[in-house]
Amino acid sequence: MKKQQPQISEDKILEASWELLGEEGIEKFSMRRLADRLGIQAPSLYWYFKSKQDLYQRLANHVSKIILEEFDSDGDWKEQLTELAITVRNVLRRYPCSTQLMMMTLPHEPDIIRFTNRMLLCVESTPLDHEQKMQVVVTLVNYVYYFVLDDYQHQRNVSVILKEQIELPSEEMVRLLDSMSDAEAGLFRRMFKSGLFELMGTDRAFEFGLKLILLGTEQVIMEQEKEL
């Protein structure tokens, strides 16, 4: 009896892609590995996606759609940007490697375009010119992307250390810092030993960085209003 071919769809492919990305990371992701997970031959995937990049575009579009669905703010520009940053961070943390996907793809998908447009609308009421509005949005979203990406990479590094029972980097760092003079590393050493670097990746650190961007934007807006 001929073995029945597994039923696949675009949604099933996307679901399996997220699972594979979560298990192996984007570095090891391939259409062949994805096909194996789905129990099909790799060429079958190309009926749905022209290439791996095309699949990446669709995954990024999916993330953009979720962000749009969850983002809800009718406040002023500062409140909207704050809620936007929080929403983007929360969604990216739920989907493995989504930050890399958003950074690797172009705005050639409908929901990515809608997401970009919605970001720009957050600052539409300000007196900033179009170039400045775009720069505010790019600065904000890049901050969120790199914050999430740094935290993701840190968690992966910790996982490897625990799995392979490697010496903790903090112990090695303390020895290195103790071998350096106060002029070379004094302030860094005191901050490191007091645990300040453990704040990296926390909500507190995220909120402070976001505050810096918003205050800088507010300062530019105030300068613009004085010129009017």
C-alpha cells in the first residue's frame, strides 16, 4: 500500500519553522531540516515559498501582524512610542529568532508595511519633519531589536555554559579584573563586582534606555517649537 503523503499548508510550515528556530537557532535553519520535520521532501516546500529568504519574509510578516494586533495606545506621541516599544519587545521574546528575521528582511510584505506605517503615525502629530520622524522610529525600533537580541544571545551562552559545565565567565572576569591596575579597570571592576552588570537585559534597564530615547526626542521637538 502506497504511503500517504503528509498534509501540509503554509500555516503548518510557519508553525514548524518557529519550532525549528527555537530548537536550533537561525544559524542551523535550512529548508532541508524543515522538510524533515514536516516529513516531506524539500522540493515540496518550494510550492509555498520560493526560497528560504521568502520564508523569512513571511515569518517576519507574521511577527509584524502580531505586534499590530497587540499594540493599543491612543495617548500622545510619547505614550504611543512607549507602548509600541514594550509591545515589540514582548512579541519578539515569544518568537525565537524573530529579531534576526526582522533585521534580515525588507518591508516587502503587507503587515511589515502596516507595522512601519503605524510606527510613523506615533510621531505624526509632532512638529518634526519627515526625515526626523523616520529617524526617531528607526532609533527606537533598533534599540528594541538589539536589546532583545543581546538578551537572547546571553541566554544561549548561559545554556551552553551549563550544558558543557564550562567555568562561569564571571569567575574568569573577576580574575582578569583583579590582574589589572586601578587606572586601567578600576571603575569597571567596582561596577562589575557590585552586580550592576546583572541589570543588563532586565525591565529596569530596558525602561531606562527607552527613557533616554524619548527625552532626546522631546528635546528635539522643543527646539523645533522654539523655531516656529
